[in-house]
Amino acid sequence: QARALAQALEEQKRHIQVSGGTLVDRREWKARAERLDGLTIEVRGGLQRIQDLGGTVKDLEMGLVDFPGFVPGTRSREPVNLCWKYGETAVRFWHGFDEGYAHRRPLP
């Protein structure tokens, strides 16, 4: 939603610049800008909640988050990144600290 609003506002700005100025529905412009501000606040709050849980956002566009932990069900006590992607119902993958999403492996 935020991306679509920001893009619409940018397109309208470009149109105004190219046309040398145009009449703008100020109420609509203000409503879009306020909604974008509200969505920005929501996103920042969500990012803060993820950090409060110990997670690190790795890719905002994909919704990738890593949480430090251990591979459950193994004897290894080497810490790893437990990898979660937006839309998944649970953490199901992991990868080493020096690896990324492309190297993720399923949890046992």
C-alpha cells in the first residue's frame, strides 16, 4: 500500500513538473500523503517489534527475517540464523551466520 501511494504521489509530482504546473485536488493529495505517513509509522512499528523479538530484517521487499538460535533436534550447539519469510506460518529454515537466504536448509 505504501509503495503504491508513494508511486502515485511521485507520478503526480512529475506530471505537475512536466506540465509547468497544474491544478491539484489538494484534499486528495493531503489524504494520500497522510495515509503514506500512517503506513510509514506502521512499518516502523513492525520493524521495531521484530527487533524486540531478536530478529534482523534481511530483505524488506521479500519479508526476510533472521533470528539467532540453534538447530532444534540436533546436538550441535553452534548458533545459526533461523530464517523466516513473510507469509510462512512458522520458522522452517536455517543458515549459518556467514551465509544468506540462498544457502538456507530445512529444519529437521
